[in-house]
Amino acid sequence: MSRLLARTGYDREQAASGLVDAWQQVVPEHLRAASQPGLVRRGVLEVFVTHSAIVQEMGFHKRQAITRLAELVPAEGITDIRCRLLSEPIERSESNRPSASMWADASRLPAPAPSSPEDPSHG
């Protein structure tokens, strides 16, 4: 049965849904609409945000968020959080919650906002 779940991708979608639910419980209410958890790689949760000011704001809540996520989703092994700026708004479902299926597949993640190229004349 576990092979079937893995083959169909249902296990990843369930894990993504659990992480999204945990994220909604962990972050302050004013940051929920502007942030969305992505994938966990090597213990680092990638969080997508809609504005650069949110990156700084997330820094103030990072330690508490990591502690709470470790309690709510221990299987994810989250030890750090890194924020990435989105170039497009986060899609929301009718209930104004992030769509878990949108984030379950890394190939469907929106592209991060392009970073400004460094000026070679100031090198």
C-alpha cells in the first residue's frame, strides 16, 4: 500500500498538506496570507513570501516557528527556515488557505523574483 501511495504522489501531497496546516498554526496571523511553505531540503524549510519586508519580518519569528514546526511536524526534521521572494502572488483556495497541491510538486513552484544583477563597475 505504501508503494502505491508513493507511486501516485499521494504521500507527498499529504505531507505537503500537513506542512501547510502546521505553517498556518505557527506563523502570526498577519503573515499567513503573505507566506507559503515550500519544500524541506536537508532540514531547511523554504518559505515563499510576497514582499521583501516579509523576509525581514519572518526573521523575528524564525526561532519560534522552527520550534513549533518541530513539535507539529517532527517527521520533516526542520532545523532552519529560508525565505524566497515570489514574483507572483500566492494562489489561495476559496477558503483563503494556500492550496497544498500547488506546492506538493517542486516542478510547479512559481519562479522566485529575479535578483538585481551586481554592477561590475563597482567591483
